[in-house]
Amino acid sequence: MRRLLVVSYYTPPLGLSGVMRVTKLCKFLPDFGWRPLILTVKPAAYYYYDPALSADLERSRIFRTESFDPARLLNRLRFRGRRLKPALSRSLGRGPRLLNYLLFPDSKAGWLPFGSVAGRHLIDRERPAAILATGPPFTALLLGVRLKAHAHVPLVLDFRDPWPAGFVPPPPHQRPLVRRLRRYLVDHADLALAVNDGTARAVGEGVTVLDNGFDPTDFEAPAQSLEGFSVVHVGNVWQTEAEMLSAADEVEAVPDAHLHVVGRVSGELRRRLGDRPRIHLSGPLAHAHACRVMKGADVLLYVGKPGQPVGLKLYEYLGARRPVVVWGEGADEATRLVEEAGAGLACRKPGALTQALVRLRSDPGRYAGGSRQRFDRRWQAQWLAGRIESLL
């Protein structure tokens, strides 16, 4: 079996969307002749952990290094038996976001020297046939380019977002330099991937789309039983508070409809929705549990975020094979994916969500079919393995 060096800052036991793509691809790549060797950071401070995801990497080998980035340093302070004062803890927690505007290419730049040394030793010892680096952070992509120069093997770069800190653009003074860096990275890759069309367009020419997707085995567990005609939103509510408030009003206009929100919400949104009997705020759930909730939904609600072409949860909605409704402005690419898959409806105007829910309730089976193969993580791993083989 060939070895593939995978450079990824975010790996289990960390959770949420930044972890899922690389974890699921590494889960299935051994089925197609590639054993992942994952180069990552030692435990870092993070706002959500999902240790169960580590089981997906049982056929991979993981190599962890030190880092001088704020998330790693904060984790060391937390777990050396010290108790941080609340004000200091909050300040350090904001550090990575602030340093994204001060360090280049992002707040994880302190990982680069450690990853470079460990990666070279790993290459000399394990002799990988190719390298895959995924970002954000763009530090991981830059590390991939450095390690390619040492290993002299093909390099695949995977852009999950178009900017170093996600889909939020950096301050104006940094953007020209980031665009030059993106061009440099693509030019030094043998294959550059992006998770959707919008990200590929932002990164530039020469980028191939390998969609985000879903793991079919995640939906083999029994569905979660939910109260009422269940409309489920999975994902953190961030920059979409107004849209979620409007959605809650429209859901409540449907008799016996309940809105179930799985993920983090702001204190203000919790205050405004928490005392409404048909609105249920469960907070974040482990990924396996969230998949059971998706599978048990009568309708899955997708709300687009500013600047983000398509969120990861939409692809998992497709894997759950439940009717999907896309709500709000700025979700054109999400709408196109749902319509191409025959998976649901899109609506934007006031009152349209209520009407869409009534339609979906009357004929749910109509939206359960349609091809989902291109979003299946196993199929994607097979496609990726074939592309890497063609580069050798």
C-alpha cells in the first residue's frame, strides 16, 4: 500500500466542520491503496471536541508536533494544572482571531517550523509517494509546498475556504498579499482542489472542485425521534441570527411544526427563542448524534452564511435523504445543489418558508430520491486515489 503524507492542522479529537473532510477522506483512502500518514499539531485549545471521530482514523498513522500558535499555547496552560483567571482565558481565546490580522499567513504560522522539521524526518523515514495538504489554515498549505521540495513527490493542495482564516476576508491591507500567496500555492501544486464552485472561483484558475460530502455509514444508525412536524437546523448560528428569527416565526405558522436548532447560538438569540415552546435549542451534539437527528427530521433547514458558497451541513443533509429547504438570500450555490439532487426547495421572500414547509409536508417522498454519488465520501476517496495515482 502506498503512503500519503497528509498535512492537516485540524484533526480529531477536535470536532465540527474543519475536521470532517480530511477525516472522512482518510477513513476511506486505504480501501483504494493509500495509507494516510497524518502530520498535525499536538492538542490545541478549541471550542468543540468530538473524540468519537478518532475511530475513523484507525487505519491512519498520526504524527503530532509542537507549535507556537495561540491555540496550542492556550491548551498547554489549561492542562498543566493551572487555573486561568476568567479574564485571561477570554483574552487568550480571542487571540487566534486577533492574530489572524497580525501574523501571516494566519495565526497558525507558529506551526510552520515544527511541522517542517517533523515533516522532513517523516519523509526520510516513511518515503510517502505523495503529499496532501488541506487548509485553512493556509500555514498547512505552505507547509505542504515546503515538504514537496524536500520529498520531490506530487503535491495536492485542498482549499476548504478561500481565505487563511475561513470564509471571512482578512483586512484590506492583507488581501493583495493573500491573493499572491494563493497563486503561489496553486502554481506549486500538482493538483489544487476546492470544496465548491464558489471557493474554486475565489482561489483562481487551475483549481478542481472536489465537493464536500457525507459518509454513508454515518446514517446507518436509527433515526432520532423528534417532537411534532420537525424542522431541523444543524450548525452554529453565526452571522445569521436575523434569518433564524424569521425562520422561527415562519415555522410556528405551520400547525404542530417544531424548530430544532442543533449548534451554538448567541446569548441574545437564546434569550429571544428560549421561551417559545415549539423552538428547541439543543446546543452542539457529537457528530454521530447530529446525524441521527438529521435522519429523524421531517424537513432539514439550511440557512446560508455571508460569503460562504455552501456549508458542510448541506452535504450531510443530502446524505440523510430528508427533504431540504434553503432559506434566505445569498445561497445560490446551495440552491443549485439541492435542485440538482432533487432534494427540496428554496425560498427567500417573507411567507415563502411557511408555504415551502406545507408543500414538503404533503409529499416528502418526492425529495428522497435523486443521485448523491458525487457527494459520497467513499466515492470521493476513490476519485482522489485515482487522481493521485495519475500524478505519479
